[in-house]
Amino acid sequence: MSASLNRVNLMGNLGADPEIRSSPDGTTVAIFNLATTEVWRDREGNRQERTEWHRIVFYKALADVTRDYLKKGALVYLEGKLRTHYWEDKDGKRRFTTEIAGNLLRMLDKKPIKHPVDGSTLNEEVLDVPF
């Protein structure tokens, strides 16, 4: 039996505002880079940090959500799969890029909730009803 799995789970911050495009068939496409940072202490006790950058692509409804709600610095959790594209550059050299085609998005930043009538912001704890 042969089995395989292509799944990526990431939590990190957007490095810039998403780039929004439309494919030739009119599908909305959102592209952004996500930073994930690993922090640890070395043998001498010094804090070390390494940031990895991931190219993320969302399509259709998730691209619309990305366009409407995500900005540089936003904290998100996402799931998707790795996808690699190959092409030849103008010198005939073979190139490639690997990206994550996202299929699940969770926005983790807490945003102020605006009152629908007067626009004042409400604290989320105020809305925590005990029943």
C-alpha cells in the first residue's frame, strides 16, 4: 500500500499587505508572505531567533477574506498544501518556486468590535454573556 500526505500548518504574521489579482477566468487570487519565527537558547544561554518566509496563495472566497481583512503584521493560522511551479527564464535556465496553496484560514488578531449604530468600539469582555 502506498500512501502520501501533502499538508502544511502554519501560524505567523503577514510580511506585507496581500497582493490581490484576478486569474484569466475571473477567479480572485490573494498572495502574501508569511513569517514564522523560531526562538531558542543556545548552549551559552543566549537567545537565538530564526525567521522563515513562506509564500501563501489563496483562491476564491478565501482570497476575498484575505483582501478584506488581512493587512501587514496580521497574525493568522492557515492550512494548505505545498505546490511547486517550474519555468524557464529568459536565459533558458530552469527555475522554480514553491508556495503553499491555502485551504483554511483563521484570523488570530483581536480587533475591536464596532457598534452597528454609533460606531463606538466595544470591549470583547463586555459581550461575554454568562449563559
